[in-house]
Amino acid sequence: MDGDLLGSLNAAQQQAVQTLDGPVLVLAGPGSGKTRVLTHRIAFLIGPAGIDPYNILAVTFTNKAAREMQARLDNLLGAGKAAALTVGTFHSICARFLRRDIVHLGRERDFAIYDADDQQRLMKRVLKDENLDEKKHPPRAIHAAISRAKNEFVDPEEYGRLGRTYYDEVVTRCYKRYQQLLRESNALDFDDLLVETVRLFEQHPQVLEKYQDRYLYMLADEYQDTNRVQYLLLKLLARKRRNLFVVGDEDQSVYAFRGADIRNIRYFEDDYPDARVVLLEQNYRSTQSILDVAQAVIQGGEKRKHAKRIWTENERGTLVQIQEGYDQEDEAQQVAAEIARLIASSEYRPGEIAIMYRTNAQSRSIEEALMARSLPYQLVGGTRFYERKEIKDALAYLRLAYNPNDTISFSRVLNWPGRGIGDRSEDELNRWAASLSVPNYVALQLLADEPNTQTPFTARMRKALLDFLTLIDELIAQRHQGDLGELMDFLFGRVGFQEALLREYGEEEGGERWANIEELRNASVSYVNLPRENQLPIFLEEVALVSDIDQMKENRDTITCITLHQAKGLEYPVVFLVGLEEGLLPHSRSLDEKDALEEERRLFYVGATRAKQRLYLFYAFRRATFGRTNLAQPSRFLADIPKAMVKPPARRATAPSQQTSMFGGRSSFGSSGVGGRVGSLPGRNGPTRPGASTFGASRSSTPAPATPRAAVFFAGQKVSHATFGDGVVVSSKLVENDEEVTVAFAGKGVKRLLASFANLQKVE
DNA sequence: GTACGTTCATTTTTT
DNA sequence: ATGAACGTAC
């Protein structure tokens, strides 16, 4: 890390870092070192300015970014110097505030945090309670409306006042019931974490003042992605001292769907007319070629208020490459082939390469292609660890041990593993508890304490329910008696977790799921040093608030497969953007809204500017969605890239009689037909000769009909040689009944060998 | 109350 | 294509 604090910064960065008091708005382009500016500013405050880190609050976009910032500060200042700094996402910071002060709102500290899945379940319960048809009122849609309202800081009453239509009325009713159930369960959903914090500050000025007096300096990253509630939070906290330092980039705003509002940048300038505005326009990350392409795409859109002039002193570098695949498998295949080539030539390591896509569903074909070549990769996103059913079930028990009134967790494990409590019993319990207006757990306690009360349960139902109550109470007792790990051991043994999984899923899958549970058990060891009472709550909170990107393993040397959204803030020497087609990027759901379309464009921009040295843009000629294949049109954003900015297309080894060149027959992207190229179907035109050209390595399983023999080796294949040892095939071509293989040997350099002669052994 | 079969929706993007 | 959700049969 940098030796001195300021020497390594340019003039604009220094200006931002050294501003001591007052509001600062930093408008920073991609790769302009804004993370460094934030970190160095904190270091500047703690060091030269002599501010106690206890008095600084930094909001990052992900928990991963928070951890990295702490690590950098340790490097700059010395380990532990910045330990008292408050740094994290809005959500984790608010959760912390609320644990401390939610009692001012007349609520309990031990609240549960509901994630997307919990929210969904709760929503279904609401629709049931309100006698609404799920078909007619999709829980997702209603919940989305509620979430939007919360992000705008609109409560159910106001929502009702604003509403005009029947649908508004339905949402209002659901919103009210939803909040009521949350309250009964002593739970907050993600949005509530922020909303309730603002409410706390507004209703209890003395609490707000406590925080205002503590946080003398505040910093926020990715400011363009803040929503109204987050904006209010910053505004309230900064009102007294006005030392608010925000960093953002309008061109990278890609979270409007969850309420992010670019206008917050303008509001900042309105709220603080004296704000110092710093522009960071120099890019240190990408080559000129990559920046040219990114700029061409972003400038093809609407006019922006703070149009920055991004520039770089970096070299021109390799030209950006646009490439068509026949379908998603071929696209993935070509990507994998090119990656294999880059790795084989020792130019790049797997960890320096990323593949980015619009939707998680696209990862599948990519994964398969990488797997087929034994290329190491990691998938960010998809089904997350903490969203697996068995994990959620285990967590539900743990949550009940902390907060037995948590309705969603309660109903989740009430009859898992099966203990004779069916839908009938559950419905009766729900209704009975509702009639007493108490949570289910409390209702069960009443049932146990007063055996003579009139209840709707048969003797058998009663026994099953009371057994469940005993189980919960044992868990609660155990939580006070031992460490988190011991609680888990007790839980798994008591409910027969492993047996239940094996019974339900069989030997193989059940075994895998149990292995996941063991992994969860392992995670508990990192909490053993905390005071016993804090282990469970802190564990549950972290589990609820970690994101996928936080889980990313940085030290592993693997190719990263990631959505464009999650890729924000990251950088890689080599980036592949795949699926650049109409309907995918821009996504079909954003086609009829101008703002949404512009957001898609920015997403493209974000993806392209992740690349440091090499950028590949891929699209497919046809693509399967929902099991149906359709012809695809190249993304309209590709049409904004002048031809001179991209590398002339690589000629495929399987060149059909007609052209395969992607520009052929078309004046530009986006328009004109795609006809005449069905002939480029790989595998139909004879054998593929792996490695014969950059993108020719499409290995088709279709047998080669008319060639003497097929190639045995392909780019990326690991081989071993008697003299040279282990190596990786760079390329291979067929020469007069033999195969000429170019191999990169570890430590021995690149050799050209004849397969018949060299006795190369395939490894794996 | 489970076990199997059929249907249906699912794909934006996430703290 | 795949999995969740619902239905009918034991």
C-alpha cells in the first residue's frame, strides 16, 4: 500500500481528501480511484486532522467493500488504529442503531430481520388473511408496491390517502396487515431497517442528537444509488455538523428498481449550496481502447447533467472485440475457448478474468462450458448458501431460540421434520392465536398453562403442538447455557436433522444437504469469542445482511462469473460481457420505459468499465428462454460503437461458404436481418480445428464426417510430457495426418510438438 | 398425512 | 428446462 498519505494522489484527489469541513460532493468516473479517495480521506481525518475514528461514519455499498476499507486503513495507519470507525452498509449500520435504540419506539431489541424469502411468505399469509386471490394479486407485485412505498418513506396511512384505485386500496390493506404481522412477530424486513431508523430519529430528537454528536464526519460511497430513505438518513445525521462527504457517478446508477434516485445528487447541491464539488475524471483502470468503447455507449444515451470527460494516460492497448455465437452454448464455448487460450499462453491467470451477464439464468451455459474445459471458476450469486432450504430451516429454529414470536420461522419448522402437525392444525392455531391477538408461540403457552380453556384442538393435535412448544423452550434454555455451536449441536440432535434430511432426500442429496448444515455449524466457531448472549443475535444479523458479493473468495485463483449489478465496484484485467442482445441487455422488461432503458445502457457502461486490459463483447444469434429458442437481435448499444473502435472479427475455423464475419451483410448492428447465417451453425461444416484461430476452438460433439482424423488436443487441455513435464495446450492444428500441438510448459517455455512423435499424455 | 403425478410459472437486477 | 405448487390416490 501507499507509503504516504497524499503523495500518490493526483491534484483533484488530493483536493477531495484534504477538505476538512463542510459538505463535499465528489463526482467520480469509473476507475478514478474513488475508493482510494474515500479511504485516504478517512486516513487523513484520523491522521493529520487528528479526528477520533470513533467519530467517523462511512457507508459502503457492500459489506465486502467495508471489510476492504478496514484492511486498507490498517495498511495506511497501522493495524487496529481505525478499529473504532463505524463502517458498513446502510442496512447493517441501521440494524446496529436499532439494536441499541429501538426501545424508544416501544419495541423489543431482539427483533428478527426478514429477508426476501421471509417477506414473500409473510405476503402470502397477508393475502390469505385478507381473503385475496393470489392469482389476481401476485404476492410479488403487492410486496414490490409496499417496498417501493417504504423506500419513499410512505407509511400505510399515507399510502391509503394517496391511493385512488381499487388496486391502491388492496395494497393499502395488505400494507397495513403486513406491518401488523411484522410487529406481532417482532420482526423488521430489509426496508424497515432503514425506515424505522429514520422514524426513530424523527420522533426522538434526543436520540438523533446523540448520533449527530457522535458522528462528526460522515462519508458515503455510491451515492447515486441511494434511495429516499437513505438520503433522509444522511441528511438527518449531517444536519448539525454538515460534514458530509459523498462520492457518486450518475453514469453508474443501476439500482432504480430498488428505489435508488439519481436526483439525490441534485438534492445534495440544493441542500448544501456551499458544497464543494470535485470532479474525478482521470481513469487509471482501463486502456484507451476500452474507455473509447464505454464512452461511445454512454454518450449514445440521454444528455446527463454532469457529463464528465473521462480520460486516461493509459496506453491504447488491445482493441475491444465483438463476437457472435450461434446460440448460448456456442457463445459460452467461444468464451471458454478464448479464456483457455489466454491462460495457456500464460498471459493471464484465471483470477484475472471475469464473465458478466445481465441475468443469473445466463450463468448456466457459461458454467457448463467452463466445466467442460476444467477451467476453475466461481459463481457469484445464484442460489445463495443462506437461501438453501435446509439452511433456512436450521436458521428458523435458531431464530425461534432468539425470538419465539417470529411467525415466519415458526410456521416454517412447525411441521418440519414431520411431527404430525398438518395444515389443518396450523390453520386452527393461526386462527385461534389471531382471535386472542397473540403470536402463535404465546398461544401455545396459554394452551399449556390452562388445559381447561376452550380450544379448537383435538387431544392429538394438542399433544403435537405442546411437544413443539417444549422443543422451542428447550432451545431457548440451551441458548442461555452454551455457545452458539453447542446450541446448534443440541438442535440438530434434538430434532434429528440429519436423519430427516436423509429420509427426505435420500442418501446422496440428503448427504449434500447435511454437509451444508455442517458448514453452517462450522461458521459458528467465529463467534465463540463474543459474549455468550451476543453470539446468536450477531450471527443471525450477519446471516441476514450478507450479500453474495460479500461471500466472494478473493484469494482463490478462479474465473469470476457474475451479474453486471454485482460487478459494480470490481475490476478485472479481462472481461467478457455476454448476452448483449435485445431483450437481455436492454432487458425486455425495460423496453417500454425510457428511464429503464437508460439504466440498461448504464449497466452496459458499468460492465465495460470493469475491464482493465481486454474487453470482449458477445451476443448470440439465437437464444433459448424458458426452453424455447428464438432468434436474437444484437443489442442496440452495440450499434453505438463505431466500427473503427473494435477489432475486425476473427474468422472462425469453421468458416462456412457464406461469410461468418459479423459485420457482413449488415450496415450496422441492431437493424437489418439476420438471415443467411444459419449456415454458420458450428459442427455442421466439418471438423472443428481447435485453436486454429482465436475463436475457432468450438468443440462440437458432432462427429466429423469428412476428415481423416479429428484433433486430439485442444486449447486449454492439460498435458504431460516425459521431458518437459506438465503443460497446457496453447493451440493445435492438423498437418498431414498428424497433429501439431503448441504447448506451454511450466517453467520450460512454449514448445511445438507433433502428437504422433511427442507422446503427450492428457492429464485428467 | 404422505407420495406421486400434473400443471404452471418462471428470468431482471439486490441490500 | 426446471422447480414449485396443487391435485388426486393411498
